[in-house]
Amino acid sequence: MSLDLHADPVDLTAALVDTFSVSGAEAELATAVQEALRTQAPHLEVVRNGDAVLARTNLGRGSRVVLAGHLDTVPENGNFPSRREGTADDEILHGLGTVDMKGGDAVFLHLAATLPSPKHDVTFVFYDNEEVEAVKNGLGRIERELPEWLAGDLAIVGEPSNGVIEAGCQGTMRVELRLSGTRAHTARAWMGENAIHALAEPLRRLAEYTPRIVDIDGLTYREGLQATSISGGVAGNVVPDAAVLTVNHRFAPDRDAAAAEQHLREVFDGFDLSVVDLSPGALPGLSAPAAAELVAAAGGRAAAKLGWTDVARFAARGMPAVNFGPGNPTLAHTKQENVRAAEIRQVTEVLRKFLG
């Protein structure tokens, strides 16, 4: 298949959606992106890394902006290929990946071909395996093998944000509380100690917990602490001697991983707590010159990102990073995934104005 990078970004989105690229099966789309960039954007240096494609200008500008988007999608759910509905003035594109995030990819690819001399040097990163476990994420491989390709003064990740700049992101931490007891027959329950019953106290603390609301650079980040699963039990006639409570903590980026963990150890003081998953957040960094320029190009509006995205990977490299893409993130991964054509065009024009 071939891609026309000079086409309307809405048509380009449809073409990307109609190329199957569930995580681990991005090769066909990556090849199409690679060939399109090489033939239609001769002003770019283009390289392939696994099933990721990278391209960049080398104009000697005083600053560099990284535009990053993942090529993969979650498995299809009766929403492949794409379809359109509505009028020319209010057209809606339905299909797998329209929101997460082939609309953003289409915007970046279109700009890659149609902005041969931007005022910032630009690096485009189209990567694989974002929708699966972090160890497979193509950005991690690129950082290990081609780290210079991720360097810049600002990173823009094209995750869906309703066409509004979402700065930084929350951190996320998952912990397990392990409760122990003494096994016994339920007919002689007084001889045992029920580990599941012992969950009452940490569950009480969760129910009474008041999460922080944090203002950073004028943006409001809401934290959260929620039980997400309970496991335990041996048999229908046995007092259980072990139980596990899993808790997810979403924390504002003014806390690093160590501070977030210490907070949870204070909340659950007296219980055996272990961290089983952790991804630090990212500060918004909107005071950086390139970030401030982007916000101005978008009409001065920005919001806090509630959730974790790959902006955190760039922030860990000392770069301000934002999410900015078409589509409603609440529709991502759903059978009803769809994006308004007008929003794809709006994001395109904001970035065109910013990149010049």
C-alpha cells in the first residue's frame, strides 16, 4: 500500500486506519511510512529501527522539536476498516485507531512532507508497540540504540487530547498489600485467623482517603488512590491464611517516584507493602520557550494531563513534553472510536503555525 502525505490529513488518517497495525504487526504500516517519507519528503533524513520510522530536518536551527506518535493499535473490535458519516461541514471518521492515535500520526506525516523549511528543526518519530507492556515500547528501544534521535527542546506526543494541549502527565504506581492469617477449617473458625477479614483496615483507610488536588504552572492535577483487586481464599470450607489487596496510585508530577512511594507507606503504615509497577510523571514545563510558543499558537489554552503517556519518557530526558492530538481520549480502545474531521484539521493548522 502507499500513502499520499500531501493529501488532506483526514484522508491520510483513513488510509492509516485501513492499514492493519495491531501491536506486534506494525511492519506493513512502518514500511509504507518509511517509503512515503523517503519519496515525498526528500528534505528529511530517514532511518528505520525495527518497526519504527524516524525522520528529521538538519537545517541548523536554534531549536529542535520532536513529534512522536505510535503506529500500533489495540486489537480490533468490529471497527476495522474505517467508515465515514456526517456532512462535509461535520464529518466524522470511525474506526480502529482514529483516536489512538492515527489521527495524530496523519497530522505529523502531513507536516513532515509539507513543511520543508520549518523555523525549528523537527524530528518525527513513528514507533511501535506502545499499546502493550512497557518493555516492548519502541521508544525504549530507540532510546537505547539511537538516543540522539530523541533529543530536542520540546516533545509533542500526538496522543488524543480533544485538540487541546495537555501538559505533563500524572505518575502511576501499583502496589500490593499482603495480609497473612492462620488457616483453619470453617467449622472451627476460632482456631484460625482470616486474612481476608484483615483487609478491612486498609480498605477503611482507602475509603476515608482524600486525594490531593495540585496546581502546577497554573494547571490542575487531581490525584487518586483506588483499590483495583483483591485476591485470596483456599476453598469454601477453609479460613484463608493469605490475601492480597492491589492499589493503584495516580500522583501529581510534583512528586517523584520515591516521594509517591513514601506517601503510600505512610497511608498503609503497619502493612506489608510492595511496589509492583511504577511510571514517574512529567512536569508540564510550559515556561520553556518552545513550549510557551506552542501554547500561544494554540490560542493560549493548556490543561493538565490526567493519566500517564510517553511524555514522561521525554521529561525524564530533561525535555518539556506535551500531549497534543485530535480525538476524545475517552473513546480510545472502544468499539465506538471516532474523530471529527474538523479536529484533525485544527491540530494540523496549530502545529503548522507553530512550526512555521
